[in-house]
Amino acid sequence: MSTATDIALDQAAALLQPARCAMAFTGAGISVESGIPHFRGEGGLWTKFDPYKVAHIDTFRKDPAQYWTYSLNHRRPDAQPNPAHRALVDLEQRGHLRAVVTQNTDGLHQKAGSGEVIELHGSSHAVVCLDCGAQFPRADIDRLNREHCPPSCPSCGGQFLKPTVVLFGEALPESALRQAQTLAMAADVVLIVGSSLQVYPAAGIPRLAQQHGAELCIINAEPTPFDDVATVVIHGKAGEVLPAIIRRIAQDR
Ligand code: APR
Ligand code: ZN
């Protein structure tokens, strides 16, 4: 890595070392090295698909087949946590990180062992029937979807089986948003990893933290709208940068 990156890595470690209630705020970029595509920026899914067609509640209600066909071709249920997810667990176990607030629905933070994970955009690991309210494990409905797309509700035969994720046009889960806001107002550092910071209200969480005195450390492959107000910005791959920061913190022990 270049000296400029080395200096930024030292600065990130110096920011996190004394942190006692840091929070991580993650986006799709942290799961890219696990094989799950991100949405915006170079090669993002939204450069190939219209999000209104495959991820908006209005379209879903008109034609659930659009979502379930997209899911057939893009879902990565076997994805595993990568070194970036594991680095956040390490930070938590060293007492520097209080929680992970994520926009991701892939469950990889929990799979990696993070203790406190707040899912602002829900979880893709369950499915709810909008007709009868029954909930099912995603794997069961994926199996039905492979047999017949779109899948019908095993309980009532309804056509509107929806993953428990927040689609465009839907509100975020109230309790998750409140928890994230409470953490943000108490945070001393926000470690932002793999987010374009373009989607609200989620992107308002790091903003709220900063308004309450938190310093921002951004790790992202591309520039973000928050770069100029962050204390540390490292443009690179999360799976390489985060472990490099942990190595510096471990050396200082
Ligand atoms: N390491 C770090 N950053 C990466 C990597 C990587 N290996 N690969 C990609 N990135 C960056 C991209 O450059 C991009 O800026 O991650 C960022 C991901 O941004 P988005 O794709 O916009 O994802 P996110 O910010 O999580 O989107 C928020 O929008 O589509 C909705 O609900 C969806 O939760 C999502 C929300
Ligand atoms: Zn039903």
C-alpha cells in the first residue's frame, strides 16, 4: 500500500484505539468480497437493472414475478463472511465497537459473529405472506420459487410472498431505526464501510452521529458525499483495509 494509505491506516487505528462506543455503519460494499454485488457505482446492480422494477413495493404488488425472477438469478444464499466482517467482530471483541448498523439484508455480520447487529433494511432470510401474514424461512420459499416462479403462499395460496426486506417505497422498521439513532447519538466514532451514503433515512444515521460529536472514518472503494466531513477516508477494498487497521491496533496493545 502507498505511504498515503499507510498514514490513513495509522490515523484510522489511532481513532478507533481509544474509542469506547464506536459503531460501524455498513453497506453493500462490505459484502462484495463475499460474492454479493453492490448496487451503485462501478459495476453496481442498479447500473444493470431498474430498481423500480425489481425492488419497489409498488411494482412488487403489481407483479411479484419481477422480484422472484430477479431473486432466482441473483440471490447468493451460500455467501460467507469475508475478512471485513471478521475484522468488525475483532474490533467488538477488543471493546472498541458497540454495534454494527447495517443496510445489508444478507445476515453476514451475524454469521461472522457480530453480537449487536441492527438491520435497517430488514433481513432476506425470512419471507412474509402479505395476504395472511404467515412467515417462512427464505430457503423454503426459494425452493418453491425454483419449482414455480413466483411462489404461492403454502398457508393460504396467496401470490404476495415478500422477503422481510425494506423495498423502495416502504418505511424502515421503526424499532431498528430508533436503536440506530440512539447508538448514533452516543457514538464517539462511526466506522462507515462499503456504502455510497446516498439512501435515506439510513444515510442520516452517520450524519446524526456527527452532529452529536462523533468522528467519521470512511472505508469505501469510491468517493462518497461524506468524504469531506470525515476525519479519515480510505478508498480501498474493505476486506483488505479493515484487517490492516486491526493489525495496527493489535501491535499497539
Ligand atoms: N470494499 C469497499 N467498498 C466497496 C467494495 C469493496 N470491496 N466494493 C464496492 N464498494 C463500494 C462501492 O463503490 C459503493 O460506493 O460500496 C458502495 C456500495 O454502495 P451501494 O451499492 O449504493 O450500497 P448501499 O450504500 O448499501 O445502498 C444502500 O440502497 O439499493 C438500496 O436497499 C439497498 O441497502 C441498499 C441501499
Ligand atoms: Zn398466505
